[in-house]
Amino acid sequence: MLAPVPLAEIAPPTIASQPICDWAKAHYRDRCFAKDEPIPARPGLLYLVERGAIRLMGMTQTPAPGSRPLSPAEQSEAVLLGFVRAGLPFEFVARSPFHFDAYAHVDGTQVIWLYWPDLELWPEIQQSIWAAFRYQHQRKLLWLSTLGQRRTIDRLVGILTLLMEECGEPWQGGYRLPFPLTHAHLGSAIGSTRVTVTRLMGRLRERGVIVISDDNLIGMP
């Protein structure tokens, strides 16, 4: 097993967003969301997570072979695309037939929104945001590479490792996710079922690859 890499060498620099946060509050461009509450995001706007975490979900079409034609609502299946932690931006790109949704993953998630031209007020922050998007693009390539693994357990370990690198906090000599993650979410991310993920998570715990804390948060030594 590879030795842990310090988070400072993996995680992107957090954007110094206080000037934007102050501006957003003055212009009524911020809002606090409850856990699992959808974020009314739309293309053309830039979003910045001030506090908490955002869960990104995609909708994929899964028609059943040999069955009658189904409506899009019947065929749609939610797929976990990743998380955006506090201090990082996200945006939506309209591209039919794909559909994306964002949800507050923890209670009290604070999000601000603005138009791209608004960033001209803060040139240094604008550069930091572009750097954050470049980092996210590189991480998505790793995410896709992980999903190409043949064995389900390898895909599961790979996704958990990427999430630890992107969102994890130091904990007992390793890292731990600061928010809960359901087996259903992990199953959707790796193209498997909740039952299979539950079985594999048990196997990973037995091997010491993961640790479940008293508050049901996932850690990796």
C-alpha cells in the first residue's frame, strides 16, 4: 500500500473568498441550505461554497432491454459525481441530454452565487478560481480512470481514496471524511448496488483499509 501523501500536497488551495462573501451578503447573493436540500443552480452562474459541502449528482438514462419505451422520468438514475467542499467553486453547463443537480450534503451549507463578469472586481481571486477549476478537471480524470478498474472493490477503494484526498481531514494518523457517505451514494458512483457496497465495505474494514468512527464517518489509515 502506498504511504499517505500529506494533504497539503494534494488539496487545492482554498480560495480567499471573504471579499466575495461580504459582497454577496450585501447584494443578497448568499443562502443557507438544509441537508439534502437542492441548490437552485443554473448555467451561466458561478457558485462558491462558503461553508459545508455540496453533493453533485448526474442523471443517466437506463432503458431496459426488450421492454416498452419508458419516459425519461422512468429511465433516469441518479449517479454521484463528487463533492465540492467549502472554499471551492462549481458551475453547471447545459448540455442535452445530460442533467445535473446539486444538493447540500450537510446541514447549514452556505452557498453564494455571482456572474463571471462580477469577478473582475477581484482579479487575484479570479485567478484562484481558475486554478481551482483546473485542479477539479485533473481530479475528474483520476475519477474516470478509477471507474475503469475491472474489479468493483478496486473502484470502491479508488473512489474512497480520491474523496479522502479532496475532502479528508487528518485523523488518527490517516484521513477521515468530514461528512457521512451512504452506501447507496458509493454504489451509484462506482456503478454497483448498495448491497454490494455494504458487503465490500465490511471486507475493507476486516483488512484494515478503512475505519468507521463512532459517528459513522469513514476514515482511511
